[in-house]
Amino acid sequence: MSYAAAVDQLNAMVPELYASSGQPRHKFSLDEIRVLLAALGDPQRRFRSVLIAGTNGKGSTAATLASILTAAGIRTGLYTSPHLARANERIRLDRIEIGDDAFAGLYFRVHDAAQQLVLDGKLPQMPSYFEILTAQALLYFAEAKVQIAVLEVGMGGRLDATNIVDPLLSVITDISIDHTEWLGSTVAAITREKAGILRRKGTLITLPQHPEANQVLGEVAAELGVRGVSAVPYMPPMDAGSAGPYCINVLGATIRVDSPLSGAHQQRNLALAIAAAVELACNHGFAVKPAAIAEGIRKTRWPGRLERIERNGVEWILDVAHNPAGAWALRAGLDQVSSGASEGDPPRTLIFSCLRDKPVAEMAQILFPLFDEVILAPIHTARAASLDDLMAAAEATGVRATVAESVQQAMQLAVEQVRQCAEHRLIVVSGSVYLVGEARTLLLAEKGVQL
């Protein structure tokens, strides 16, 4: 079967969080992914792994750690979610995303195995979209004989399909309020779900963060006899500032930390990745040297995070700030990444959309006042917030907003505004992975968005 057929079938699957009624589909155990993987030969047992959970920053941390391990000459798998444009992005081997033929072949093997399990009465239903992709990734890594796989948790941790592995390290990034329908309405409740990736007598790598999160992580770690490793020694020196490279001591040597990922918040993600690499080197036999850590950081690629793209003299910044914590990080990072006018802030236009289960009004209050113009765009998902709700959120901020009929039209409207202004203008696209993914595809297309 072809790659196109595989993608069509996968895209036609009901997302694991929503049934046809639009209501959440809850899953309360890992039993189904366990049965599926057993039928596939338990590929997750054929390589070592690192599991990374958190609300924000887990993808950046995972991408950086995988890049470091690859730079060290270690055959490394990377599994992340969601994707910006193509599902292949989620599954990578030594920085290279899985090819179309391999993706299709794995998809049909997993799908057919699952279908047979349903027919045999061993599964009550077909696995979810995310479970299928997770099984594909684990099978790919096993057959590629990776030495280690870095796995980003999809949501939560305790019941996430990725939690089927037995990780060498559990890394937990910054935790904040998100996915309250499934994880709980407090930082403490959400943290307890994410702490589900910890293993008895295992290792936790984290940084001090929200007091409630610190308390819960400490309690769970104590219950399980987990050894805690702080990434604080790998944070930049106090005088390093919020932008640009800095030097730290790692494994007895001084290295230059020069990441292409913009924003001061990335310093925390970098520290976690470095701490994980050091732990793998010192306690698990992986040959990671200081030079490989510096090289891996420098070669990390993780698009859609304060990503700058220039087209025909127009500066675009794409950022998947999909919750309030992400919105605050974007707000803090804009001055760092925008080239702007020589004096004062450049006029700014925001193209925005988000999912209906996000706190739209709160995100609008954080972001919209920074911009001269806001253009609201529809996104292709049943989970999208309505344009009426987006407009109501915009009106509450007092910022002028325009509704576009599509993402492409929103981008064209933004470019028209650029043409009407003699000053340098900045266009920011943010609020949803779906929005950023579509906008990025249009910008990088051969013809690009018409300017």
C-alpha cells in the first residue's frame, strides 16, 4: 500500500481525544497499547530510552538531547508530537525524519495487527491515532537498531502511550495549567499525572519550578525512591543575559552553548537536555563528550518555536504558543528575535487561532495588546475555537481585529498591511500548532504566499 493511502487512513481516524460526538474519549489504562505492542514483538524492549514529559518545552528538550546524542555518534531515535506539516516529522533517526515508504510500511503492519486483535477479541476497539503512531515509532526504532530513543510524552504521562517504555531517565520540563479536561484543574493534579513517567529507583531530571509542581514531584520521587538530578548547574551564568551564546562547565570542560532556538525560556530546556546527556555519559555508559554536547546543541533543529522566516523583505515569526505559558514565553521572546526599527518597537501584526479547549480570553489578554493589528484565522480541525469566540476575546482587549476566511487569506491580509506601511513591520503567527504548520507550509512552498 502507498504512503498516500497510509496518510489518508491515518488522517481519517478519530483523534484519540474526541469521538464523533465531539466529546472526549477517555482512556484509563495502557492495556491496549500493551496488547498491540506484544503482538508486534514488544519492540519497546529492544532499545534503551529517555522519556520527557511536561507542559511546555518538552519537544525542544527532546530535540536538543537527541541532537547531542547523534553528535556523539550514538544511533538515536526521536519521537515527538504533534507535527507541523507531515506525520513523518514525529519519527526521526539521527535527525532525519522517517521516509515515506518506511512510514507506509510500518503503518499498515501496525494497522493490520491491530485489526486482527480486534477480530480475535483481544482488543475492544481499534487503537487511537496516537497509539498507532507510537507503535510505528517504537517498531521503527527497534528495527533500525537504535542505541537509544528520546520520546516526548504526548499528553500527561501516566496513561500516555509512550509510557509503555521503561526509561533510563525521566525528564520533566516546566508544568503549568493545560489540558484540564483530562489532567486536572490544578498544577498539583497535572504534575501528578506527569510524574507517572517516574520509575521505582529510577532517575528524575528537572529544574525548580512552580511550588505546587516541586512539592508533588518531591512526594512522588520519595515514594518511589527516585534519584533526583537538578539541571541547575547547566543554566547560564547570572551575567550571561537573556540572549546569545554563553559558556558553562560540562564534564570537566568549558563549552559554548550556542543554540538556534530563540527565547530566554529555551535556556531551561537546554539545561535539562545537557543534564540528561551528562547523566547518560556518567551513569549509563554512553560515550558523550563535551564537544558533542556543544555540537549537538548547535545543530538542533526544532521549527515553529520563535522561528524567523524572511520572504521578500517581510519578517515572519512563527511560534506554537498554544497555552498561556507559551503565550508568555512568546511575549518575552519577541523583542529578542525581532530585528525591528532602530528606535522603539516595530509595528506588529498577529495572525492568531487556537483550539476551543484553550483559555482563549486569557491568551488574548497576554498577546493581543502587543500588536497593532490582529487577524483571526480558521484552522482545519474539529477542535478549533470558533471565530465568534476569537472575535469576542479580541474585542475584550480593545485591539482591532479582522476575521479571515482562511490561513492563506490571513497571511495575504497581513502582507497588504505591510505594503501600506513605510516602516519595517513584523508578522507573527501563533496560537495553534495547526495554524503555524499551515502558515509555515505556505511560506516555504516553492511559490510561497503571494506578496
